[in-house]
Amino acid sequence: MANGRVVQTADRTMGSRQLAALLPADVLARPGYRALADAVRTLILDGRVALHVRLPAERELAEAVGASRATVTGAYDLLRESGYVRSRRGSGTWTELPDGHRPVGAHALLGAGGHSADGDPGVDLAIAAMGAPEGSLADALARAAPRLPGLARTPGYHPFGLPDLRSVVADRFTRRGLPTRPEQILVTAGAQQAFTLVVSLLCRPGDRVVTENPTYANALDALRHARLRTGSIAVSDAGWDMGIAESTLRQTVPRLAYVIPDFHNPTGALMPPEQRLRLLATTRATGTWLVVDETIADIALDVPAPAPLASLAPRGGADHVITIGSLSKTHWGGLRVGWIRAGAKMITELTAVRVSADMTGSVLDQLVALPLLDGMDRELPARLTQLRIQREALVQSLRRHTPEWSWQVPPGGLSLWVDLGEPVSSALAERAAAAGVHIGRGARFGVDPGTFEHRLRIPYTLPADRLDEGIRRLASAFHDGVPLASAVERPHWVA
């Protein structure tokens, strides 16, 4: 769909027809300079037009949208005044963001870590994860205890992971439709370590990678730390535009592509099977390693849990796919157990990288993980039922306290991707923190600094009463009578 596209060409130049295809129908019907400037600004904020891309010349865009050149000149002037584009004689006009906006730090994703001075524990809406399932963790510990003495008599180093756990993870992939042998599994200390290991092995500073935009904030941090050049494929409320994705992959030929096709974080979107096939085929054709993050794949609330993306490839057509997952979202983030599923040779190479930084994972954590994975199909439905209740509670709280905000209810996952209607999420998050609410501001999930300032990620992983209290405080911060400073200053346009 046109309004879900993002354009990134090899020379970072956008054609007039490409930009026109992204503009809303009402702007094309009556292309006034204020409406045109507002529409381009929204595309930049939403990540559908990347930063530092050269826009079409004024005459070319005027012809493409059916407007006068004066209209386009007026729109570009407004965008320059507000800091969304910059122009240099002889070089054209380039997308930009106003000064003073940088990626927010990892602290924005974390809660306060304690009580305030008045004893208020606050409401943590920054972490999209649940507490451990009641009773299951204690039962798993009890079942692990008898096995611990025997393992304690050994040195305790298992760089690939405990053999029994590798078998259980492999069997689960096989049951889900992707035949897997234990030697194709590396057990890691969570999915974040899994992703970092893959990036460390496959990429070198300066390599080009492609991710969705927005995407998981900690994955972006890992890519920035590795000093990689990051391109993007937009994921809008309508999902993925696979035509643009294919074009981006073919033109940039990235070393690696990182995707979350199953209840995408943060939008909650689910990639359709036909798009998965196209993604598999295109990454194979471009020689791109495809890293599939399945951390949230089992959080299927309104649809059946999807099969592994690699299972859709024709025989022998998925050897470039690396799948990562963990127990953090289905069970508990405090249990540091994740995995990588890949070819046996790749697993051996990844393990060598892992040993250089982390000789082995926790044997005790892996022993506890065994019964949890064995009983997952029996116990997960109750967790999903509770999440559906909490999702509905969050929706009702938002309708009651912030009816001017908008969102789409995702078919799975752990959060809503809420549109505030104006680029104030960083300012709102700071004000809300003072009121004891910690929230994931939109900029944390954007590939380009400062984008998604009109968005908040709001998880529904807390009990209904805590969700309502959090939204009540958030709404109070939003409506307190003192205007929030826009992260990007918007001009007062006058006709």
C-alpha cells in the first residue's frame, strides 16, 4: 500500500513519483502548500521517508502531484523553517530533523528500579514482559533439583548448551514444521545475546544491514555498537510493503537483514505467508543473511501461532536463515535462556565466538528451562487468556482517559503502538516519569534519530488495575494544561 512505503535508494535520492505515491489522497486532490508540507513532515516523522534523502526538485514534484511550482516552493520553505529539510544551492533539498534530537539512551527503556521518595512504586510501562507464571517456576526448580548433583560433579562447561535442552528446542522446531536436529541449536543467555553473537560473526564495521522501521530498540543498539550502516524497511499500521522491501534489499545488497515477522515489536503486525516467501526469495537472491527474531512468536492472541518463517522455504532454500528465540516473553525475563537455530556449521562457528566472551551458559537456568519447555503447550494457553484480558483492559483505559489517541489492536504480541497525534512522546515520557510512570517513547524504536516522536509503545503485561493507574497518570501528564514541547518544533502556519 502506498501510504506504508519507505524509500531508500542507493544514492539516497527520492523520485517525484515515489514521493507522490506516499502522499495521502486528500493532499493529492487539493495540493495546498501547507497540506503538502504537513504530509511530508508526517512521512519523515513516521519513518516512511528516511533521513538524509534528497527530495525531488520543485518543478518535478509539482508535475507529479498536479500543483504549481509556487505550491511546492511554499511547502519546502515551511519544511526548512521548521527544520525538516535543509537545502544547499546546487545540491538540492534533503530530509532532516530539527536540531537537538538524538537517540534516547537505554535508560528510557528501563523502569525506575525502585520506589519514589514518597513510597510510590510507580507504574512500569517500559518493559513488555510478564512476571513468571505462578507455580510453574517453583515446580520447574523442584524438577531440576534432582539432576543438579550429577551435573555438579562435572566441570560444568557446555558451550553449545546442555544436550537435553538442545534436543528439546530442536524437537519444538520440528513440531512447528521446521525439521531440526540438536546440532542445529546453540543455547544462549537470551535472545539479545543470540543476536549479538550473530552480528559479531557475520558483520564487520561499515557493513550494511537492513532492519524494519520501527524495530526492537535493543537490536538497534547492538547494530549501532557494532558500527554498522543501517538501512530500513517501514512497518506501518498496514504492515509491510514488500515491493519496497524487495527494492531496498536489491539496491543495497545488505550483509544481514533483521526482521520480526511474528507480532512485530513494537507494532504487533503479523507478516502474511506470501510476504514471507518473497522475503525468503529476495534475501537468498541478494546473498543476505536473514535473521528472524521469534521471541514473541508464541504470543498469538487472535490467530494460530505462526510456523517458523524458514519452514516456508523450498527444500534447501533456507540455509541463509538464522532463527533466534528465548523464554523471556513466554515465561520470564529473569530466566536467561535463549537459542539460535541455524545450519550445524554455522552453529559451530557461533559457538566459537560465544566462547571468546562467555564460556558457557548457566547450567541451573538450563535445567529449569527443560520442564518449562516440556510443559509449554499445556501452560501457555492460560497465559494468553490473561493477556487478552489485560489487552482489553488497556484498550478500555485508553478510550476512557485519552480518546484523542489512536491505535490498532494487534493479533498478538505484548503491546499497543499508540499514535499521540503530535510529536511529543519524549516530552510526555519525561513528564510521566515525574509522575511515576515509565514508558517506551517512540524514538527508541526508530532507525533514524528523532522519528516516531508521535508514538508510544504501551505494553499490556501488567494487571488491569495497574494498567488503568498508569494510563490515568499518563493522561494527566498529557492534559495538565501546560503545553508539551514538541520534539520537533512545528511552525504556526498562516495562509
